[in-house]
Amino acid sequence: MEELEKKSWVEEEIDIREYARVLQRWLWLIALCSIIAAVSAYIISACFIQPVYKAEAVLMVEPSAGVSSSIRYQDVLAGERIARTYAEILESRPLLEKTLIKLGYPPDLSDKELPFNVSVQAVRETQLIRISVESKDPQLAAKAANTLAETFIEERAQGQARRFGSLKTSIETQLANIDEEIAKLDKQRGKAQTQEDVKVIEQQLVNLRDMRTRLLTSLYDIQLAEAQHTELITQLEKADVPDKPVRPRKLMNALIAGVLGGMLAVMGAFATEYLDTTIKSPEQIEQIAGLPVLGNIFEFEANPGSNSNLITLEQPRSHTTESFMVLRANLEFLNVDTPLQVLGITSPGVGEGKSNVAANLALVMARGGKRVILIDADLRRPMIHSLTGLAQSPGLSEALVEKEIPLEEYLQTIGIENLRILTSGRRPPNPADLLASRRMGELIAHFKSLCDMVIVDSPPLLAVADTIFLGKWLDGILVIAEWGRTDRSAFVESVERARQSGLRVLGAVLNKVKPPSRGYYYYYYYESSDGKKPWWKRLFKKHKKRSVRKQG
């Protein structure tokens, strides 16, 4: 259980580092996309989008004066509800048309033809209504907001007047008629001839006066109701002419565009990395093949005017040379437990830099005091003679065929002490047979007696079967992967083919690592600085645990 938890933690740590390296590799694109998006958004906002101004007016709805304090709270709540209702009315088309007429515009303008936009909001938990008008003309925005507020107040006042006016008019008309009747009866009473006529007229007067009293009472009730139910609407704030536009918000648009541009670039970077099946980190090699990465060789450029591709010879103080020295040290640690005198350098396919690694590794080993013989066993595509400037022939193919000549006579030198080189020779018709022959075993055995280390530049594993036949003479092989070129599935297939053929796969070397990934170099070179345990012990302990889990 503890082992599984540790494995999960290691994988998670590797994933986080890989994500960080993806962002690091594509940081230039992310920054470029963010800058381009931000600058473009700012220019468009400043030069191509007409500014929009907003003016605001505030109305307050409150109950009529003179009500008792006992109903104040209920009226406040009613005022809030009425404010929400009035907010809807303020956005209605009829009120808008009346406002347009006052502003001098045709009332039948469509929504797209309107010179301004209106939005109304009832402020929550208050009796306030906020009228907002947006227009490309700041003067029009303020004028429209104030005109709309004034028009609404007038309409509500007229509506209230119409609501109670008809009732009051009817009662007042009836009162006038009653007053006329009373006046007439008063005159008739003065002219009455008999007592009986006087009594009849007086009874009529009493009835009319009672009716008049009831009508006056009704009129008073209507006036009281009008006072109690008429909302007082006032314009609390008039709209001022805005001096700054609300849109476009140039800086905000630039910021949002920059963030979106960066996010799209990040998505594009991870999509590209997801679709990219090549190897781009040591962790990928450890994950897919269960191999320790013994070295990370930086990409380099040869010195101008130099005919040599031996970076360790031309630039002995470069980071690339240091990485070859780290690889040499790692191989020495491997040699502690299991003898390692014949080392094969191979790769999944052609052109991944195995010959370059073999030649430079041989050179740094020789400079480190070891007697080294470098053999170019890639008889189909030999490269060692080109890298070192030596003659291709006579070489390995002649040494395997012509048994009369001593093997030492085929060895050449480039002036480096302790380093001798056996080039490939002429291309034979049967390379695989020569590499698998007993004569090849005798040649390897003889050279082992002459030096401390034999480095063999071996053919690619997937291209031909030559390395499989050659493998029986090797103590172990290193598999080279080129950064950004070697396919992961091809690398795994080559390692599995080597293992199935009985070859001892010591580890991998990541070649031509791009400069932004130099952190790999420092990671493998300085990791022991924490003072806990030597990095090479932790490296091979991790590899051992991974191997146990894989076999289990």
C-alpha cells in the first residue's frame, strides 16, 4: 500500500513538472498571443468603436403626507412594490413614444432606430427608481433621462386626476342642482297660500338638505381617498451630462483580451504537446520504458570554420561537454556492480545522434584517463569517419575479412591520448553476418585486452537487425533518443526488442535537448545538493522499484 502511494506521488510530481515545462517551452507564444490580443483590443476600442455615454436620473415614490404613523411601515412596503411596478411602466412603449415626441423624434421609431437605450431598475429594498439612458451623444443621454422622468411624473399626476375627477364632477353637479331646487322651493314657500302648501314645501326642503349633506359627505370621502391613495413621485436626482463614456472600456477590454489570448495560447500549447508523440523530457522515458536517463546532451552548434563535430574537443567548457562528463560518471557508477567494458550506443532510428554521442563519450572517457577504443559498427550508414575526419577504409569490414593483418593496424587516432578509433571500412554486402561472426567476437575480445573501454557505435534497433546480432558481444547498450524527434512508441518498441533479444539495456540518453530545457541538466547534475542521499542512488533505487512493479 505504501509503495502504491509513493508511486502515485512520484507520477503526480512528474506530471506537474511536465506541465511546467510545457508552459516554459511555449511561454514565448503565450506572451506573444496575450500581447497581440491586448494591443488589438485596445486599438479597436479606441479607434473603431464609437463611445457610449450613460446618464442617470433617480425617482422616489412615497406615500402621501398626512397619514398616521401606525400605517407608515405598511405604506413603505407598498411604496417598494409600487416602485417595481412603475419601473416596468417606465420601460413601456407608450411612455417612450411620448418622450420621443417631446425630444423632437418620430414616435414610431423601431428599437434599432432609437437614438438612445433606456433601462430602468427599482433599487432593492428602497422606494427609489433608477432611470439609465445610454447614447452616443452625452447631451442627448442626459436630456432623454430627465424628459422620461418628467413625462412619467406628468402622466401619473394626470392619471390620478382622471381617476377621482369624474366622481367629484358628478357629485358637484348634483350639489349644484340641489342648490337650485332649494332656492326655488324657498321662493315657493314665500308665495304659499295655505298652511298645507307650506308644510309640503318645507318637507321637500328637508329632503333636499339631507341629500345635499350626504353628497357633501361623499365628496369629502372622495377627496380624502384621493389624498390617501395618491403616490407622491418626485425626481430625487436629475441626470447630468456625462463627461466620460461607459463603453468601450479600453483598459478592461485589453485586459480581458490579453487573458483570453493567453488562455487560447495555453490550450493550443497543450493541444500541440498532446498531439506531439515525440520524447521531450527524461520523465517521459522513465514512464514509457522504465529506463533511467543517464544523460541529457544539449543541442550545440559547431564553431565557425571547424570541420569537427566533436563538441567535447572544440568546446571543452560548454554545457554540452559537461553533460557528456555527467554521462561518463553515471556509467562509472554502473560499472561498480557489473563489469562494463564493451558498451554499445544505439537508437531506434537513423539520424538521432547516436554516432555523435558515441564519439564524444569516447573522447571524454579518454581525457578522463581511460584507454578507449571506438568502433564504428554501423556498416550501412557509418558516421564516425565523418565526425573525426579519419579515413573510412580500411576499417572494421576489412578487419573482419582479412585475418592476416594484425587488428591493431586498423586502429587510427586523432591526436587524443588514450583514444583509438576503428572506422567502418567499405560497406560489405552482408553486414549482419559479419557482426554476428566469430571473427567479430575475437576482434572485441582482442580490443578488450588492449583498453579499459570499448565503445561500439551500433546500427539502429528498428531499422535493421544488425544490433541484435552484435549484441552478444556487448556488455550493455545505451539507447539514444533525440529531443523532439524520437517517437515514444518507436522508442518503447526498440527497448522491448532489445530486451527480448537478451541485450542488457543500461539506460537512455536524451540527445539534442533544446536550450529552454536546460533545467534537465541542472536537475540531473545538482540533485544531490540536498545532502540526503546521492542522486545516483536515488535514481537507480527508483528504477529498481519501477522494474519490480513492471515485472509484478
